[in-house]
Amino acid sequence: MLSSRYTFIYALLMAAIVGASNFLVQFPVTGTLWGIALGDLLTWGAFTYPVAFLITDLTNRQFGPSIARRVVLVGFVVGVALSFWISVPRIAIASGTAFLIGQLLDISVFNELRRKTWWKAPLAASLIGTVVDTILFFSLAFAPLFAFIGPNENFAIQSAPILGAFAAEAPRWISWALGDLVVKILVGVVLLLPYGALMNVLKPMPQVAPAS
């Protein structure tokens, strides 16, 4: 009974954060940093999306990988539905694929490290999941190699200075991916604070191997 109630709560939280991230991805961040125009690289969705990994890790810690996968499935369904609604099919496919693979990888890594020092499992899991998620999404969404999913976006594949600030050039989507990844990693590290604060409240159930 407790498991079902908490699974429902985690699933609602996952649906909420995925929905919020899909909405906020429409709004670029304004301003500049070290001469880099942030609006050309980042949306507010990059700041909320890492919370999905926090929800997955808390679920995994408390109830184990099986329940965590159910929560991820809810996020996947919500994310794909919203993406198809507000975006083109190629973006929706890229978003859903990246989310599902990144989150499932997070669960596997966390489960392997759950007996280590408390911060190692959530940190390693979220970092690895985030890197894979970002590479998959931007590659599937914009790289010409995956044009069979949908038409290329000419603006995304045109060459431009990397991050808009370096002499070397690359397709714009590379800079988008780099900017997105840096922010997600930084937010993921910061989210260790709420994870640590919640450890004594959301303790592993008896059937789950305890995290040290």
C-alpha cells in the first residue's frame, strides 16, 4: 500500500517536471555570460529537466529499480505526448528516446553504486544519464545523419563559432548541446543537496538493499 501511494506521488512529480520542462524549453534564457549570448544556447527547460533524474534516484533509493522504471515510464508517456503536441515529430522522437534511455541508464548506474558513499550513486547516475540523454537528443533531433526521422533544420546544421565565442566553428546544434549539457551538469551537482537532505526522510524499504 505504501509502495503504491509513493509510486503515484513520484509518478505525478515526474509528469509535472517533464511537463514543465517541455513548456519552459520554448523560452530562451536572456543575457550574456563571458561574451556568450545565452539566448542562442539555452532555454529555461535546461534548468528544470535535471530534476527528473533526482526524482528517479529518490524512487530508486526508496523502492528499487523496478518501481523507478514505472515512474520513468510515466514521464516518457507524458513527455512524448507533449512533444508531439507542441513540436514536430522528429523532435518528439528525439526527446522521448533520449529521456527513456538516459533515465534507464541512470537507474542501472544508481543500482550498481547504491552501497557506496551516499553521494556517489546519485552523482554518477545523473551525470552519465545526462550526458547520454543530451548526446542522443541533439544528435537525433538535428544531425543530418538522422534525417530519415524528419527533415533537417537548416539553421541548426549551419556552421557558426562554437558557443558563439570561439574561433573554431561547428554546426549550431553542437553549441546548443554543449551549452545545454553544461547547465544540466551544474544543476545536477546542486541537486545533491536536496537528495542528501531527503535521505533521512525517504529511507529504503526493507526489500531494497540499503544505501550507505
